[in-house]
Amino acid sequence: MSTISANDLKTKGVKAIEEALATQPEAAVSVRGQIKYIVMSGEQYQYLRECELEAALAESKADLDAGRYVKETVAQHIRRINKLNTKLAA
């Protein structure tokens, strides 16, 4: 992953990001020698979001298949959540 210094970002602006992303999907932005931020193209960001959603869906399906769920009414759900909050506050 290439690195863009904060100074390069100040002087070159978006051009520094474009140059860094020309050959890689992500680039690090360093401030005083430490990586503080990661920049990426909108396409790369969208791809990562889709991966997160696919992983969440797979996890949910696995939970359903394994029986790790609760079937209840809205009122029952609210009572259960209130009990959990009371235990956490104690």
C-alpha cells in the first residue's frame, strides 16, 4: 500500500490521492510519520461494504440453521431488552 504524507496532501490535494490510487485500491495517509487514515476509491469502498453485508447475511443464516434465535412478540422482546438493561445497570 502506498503512503501519502499529510504535506503531499496539503500541496497536491486530490491529485496526490489520485496518483496513489492509480495502481492500488487503497492508500495510507501519514501524519507526522504515523498512518492515520486510509483512502480508497468509491468502487473499492462499495466492494468492501458488499463484503460486510454478505458476511452478515452468512452469519445470520448460520445462526438460524443452528437455532440461535429467539421467536417472540414485540412486547416480549421489549420486556427482555428492559431486563437486560436493568441487569447491566446494576
